[in-house]
Amino acid sequence: MESISGIKRREEEKRDRCWDPLQRWRVVQDTITWAERQLTEPRNDPAHQLAAQRKKLARLGG
């Protein structure tokens, strides 16, 4: 009987053979873009980061 890790590896290899590398890259980028759009606040916005820092400092009493 084949181990679970062997089955998993074989299935991942089979999945990888079905993807064109360029198509896979586009899907990954589209997924990241979609996920970032789901955020209520921008994650890398400097103004947002400063506001979050102020909130954390206020909770800590600093």
C-alpha cells in the first residue's frame, strides 16, 4: 500500500503537468489581487500603518 505522502506527491506532479507555467503565474497573480481587494484596509499603506501603530500604543498605555 502506498503512503499518503507518496500519493500526495504523485497527485501534485499530475496537477503540475496540466498547468502551463504562464497560465499558472497569471492565476496566482489574479488570486493575490483578488485577496488584496477583499481587505477592508490597505495592508501596505503608510498612513494605515501609522494609524494602526497609534491604536496599539494607545492600548498599551504608551
